Amino acid sequence: MGSAHAPEVYVYIRTVMSMVIGLSLAQLLTRLAGFVQAPGKNKIYLVHIGWVLSMFLFIIHFWWWEYRLQSVAQINFGVYLFLICFCCLFYFLCVLLNPPSVEDYGGFEEYFISRRRWFFGLLAVTYAVDLIDTLLKGEAYFQSLGWEYPIRNVVYVILCVIAAITANRRFQAAFVTVGLIYQITWIFRLYDVLPV
């Protein structure tokens, strides 16, 4: 069997990844549309909405920076499996933010707080895996992000561990608020324009 041309492999892998990422976005958009369709059905919890918005940004940002995947010289099955599993982490996070029902919990606040260990545990893993994903694109690319990138990911992992442990509503609100602001500035400072 002959080896595939690199751009063909890249397009193939991005197509499979886009299916999983598309399902992730569908989960988030379904939740947001549900609030519009039945605004009085369940009480909205702003921290939950903040994480829905944060995941939306994270996924859009993820898909934007995966453009760099084409710089990977050789993609074997291990890399392919890793990338699909990375996308699955986003899907699991989005499913946790979009339960079929919260009636057993009394509302989104109680649901989110009861599932925080799962959510923040998976989010911590996602930030750790992101470091590996960035290294796949090459050491030069990793270093081009500067010292802020690895520190950012380590800090996010630590904050996710704290958020998984504590049910303190003030910490939860501060984490998502500061996280959203930082995420927006990070995206526009480092990833505003794709390289040609």
C-alpha cells in the first residue's frame, strides 16, 4: 500500500475530527436553544452558562488552531487515535454541560455543583492533553507560544482541581469569569490570524 499524500491525510483526519467537534457544538447550541425555547422551565445558573460559553470558545479556538496540524511531518495511527480522543474530551465536557434533564437536581446550579468533579476533572485532562497536542505540531511551534502557554495550561489544571474539590459558589463564579476574559484575550493575542 502506497503512502498517502500529506494534504490528503490532513483533510481526512480533519474530517473525522470535525464530526466529533460538530457533535460537541451541537450539545452546547442545543442547551442554549433550550433556554430560549422554554425560558421558565429550569432556573438558569450563570456559572453553568459561563462554562457553556467558555466551552464554545474553547472548541472554536481548538478548531482554529488545529490548522497547524498540517505541519506534522508524519501522521501514524497513534497520532490519529490521539487526535480523535482529544476531540472526544470536548464532546464529554459538552454532554456534561447539556444533561437531558435537571429535574432530579432541582435546577442547573445543583446539577452543575453535583457534577463538578467530572466536569473539572475532564477539563484538567483536556488542558494537559492540549500540551501534548501542541508538541505534536513541533518543538518550534510549541516554543513560538512562549512561556505563557505552558504556565497557562498548568494553572488551568490546578484551578480545575480546586474547582472539582470546592463547591464554593464565589470561587466557581470567579473562575469562570476570569477564565472567559483570559480566554478571549489569549485567542486574540496569539491566534488572531492563521499563517498562510
